[in-house]
Amino acid sequence: MTVRPAARAVIAAPTSAALAWSPATTQNRLSDAHALVRLFPQTLQLLGEGKVSLEQARCLAQLTSGIEDDAAQAVQARVLARL
């Protein structure tokens, strides 16, 4: 599912206000969350179990944002195999 920029802004505005985050921080965190849910459920599960840190999960989401989904998931597999 692709979320259009206008929809992201509508979602981000109340979240930003509620959490006292800047709009940029809010959009970055929502983007990371979207990537983790959509592409990296295994990493998300390990995050919930405390086996992966939030920073590690965010790095995976951010560093793979410009590549194809299959390639991003291959990166996840290689990274998790090393943990």
C-alpha cells in the first residue's frame, strides 16, 4: 500500500501535535513504522521481543528505503542472520 504525501500530512499533523514532535520527526517515524509493518515483520517481532533495538530497526527501514522490496527483504535476512 502506498500512502500519498497529502495523506501522510493529514496523519502526521495530529500525531505531531499530540507527541510534541516536529513535523519532520513525525513523518520520519511514521515512514519507518510503515516500512517495518509492510516489509519487515520479522524485525518488528524481534523488536517487540527486545532482540533488536529500536535504532537497529529504524536503520534497516531507512537504509533500505530506496531499493526494491525484494532487495530490502534480502538485506533484512542477511542482517538478522548476523544477530
